[in-house]
Amino acid sequence: MSEDTCEGKPKLPIRRDWYQTDAAVVITVLVKNVQKEFLQVDFSESTVRLNITQPEYETCEVCIKLSHKVIPDQSCYKLTPSKIEIKLKKAEGLRWEKLEGDPETENIKSIPADPVPKLEGPPSYPTSKKGKDWSAVEKEITKQEAEEKPEGEEALNKLFQEIYGKGSDEVKRAMNKSYMESGGTVLSTNWEEIAKKKVDVKPPDGCEFKKWN
């Protein structure tokens, strides 16, 4: 469950889901644009703690009390622009009926897996909730990442990549020749103009081009 501790700022929009395999439990925390320096994730045998201190939001503290034990040293997390993916190594080869609970009171006997239904299409991700298709969550994450608009130099590079990818052979030759001959200071798509002569170096105003050996 989450516990917010600061006042005067909006709460951080955050959602989560989970699924399991025979050896691991994967928790996906859907939260956008969390910077690495503002995130802390701590593992113990029975808990996962997240502390997110994005400056524009309230401090968000999340403590997940796991229904079974995990191996902290073999657990990890991965941060992307749209999510935090936490992978927990199961201490025992059990099928968890729920993510959260008290390990001391949970039934620790192995639970037989449900019979695998015959699928007509591609298999869905395994899930903790009966009838839930994990692939729908992945589609939502993919959609969020596609909606994230790059800015500055990243946006410019993406534009150049799109022009190069969709351009004709002459456009690609012009871009390659102008970029290489100008030391990365000129990028042209006009092959008729670029083919006639060597492209001169044109550094930005106030800058001096130096060639390094």
C-alpha cells in the first residue's frame, strides 16, 4: 500500500500490477518520468519498499508486504520512462495466490497449477488474477512510451532518423556525404548540390572547429 508523506504538492500518479512464473514474481509499477536519483528500492525477505522523491510531487513511499518469502540478493529492478519493473526471486517454488499478505500465516503448501487451456492465438503472460490478460498491460505501457514526446537534441535526432529512414537513395547519400565531409556540422538532403563539391565545415556561431588526431 502507498503512504504519502509531504504536503502542498500533487500526489504522484502511480498504479501497479503483477504476475508470476515458476521462479519469480514480477511487479510492474506504472509511473512516468521518474529520475534514477529520485528513486530508492529496498528488498527484504518479506517486503519491497519504494521511495520516490520527484521534486514536483509529494514524496511517495510504497511498502509491499509479500505473501511469501523472496531472496533479496537475487532480486532486482529496472527503471524506464514509463514504469519500474521489479523482479523478485522466489525463495520456494510455490504458486502465489496473492501478492501481499503475512508469510507466517499463509498456507505454504505447494498449490497445483491450473490446467493449461488450449489457446487458438499467442499465449498471454501469466497473471495473478484469473481471467486477466497481461498482454493488455504491456500494450498500455507501449502506448505510453509511444506518446512520450522527445525534446531538444533527442527530438532533432529522431527527426533526422525519420528523414533518413523514409528518404530515397539520393537523400541518404546526400546526408552521409554532407555529414562526413563537414565533420558533423552540415546535414543536407539535396544530392544534386552536395555531389558537385566537397562540403565545407560550418561550425555554429561563436565556435571554432578543431580536428583531433
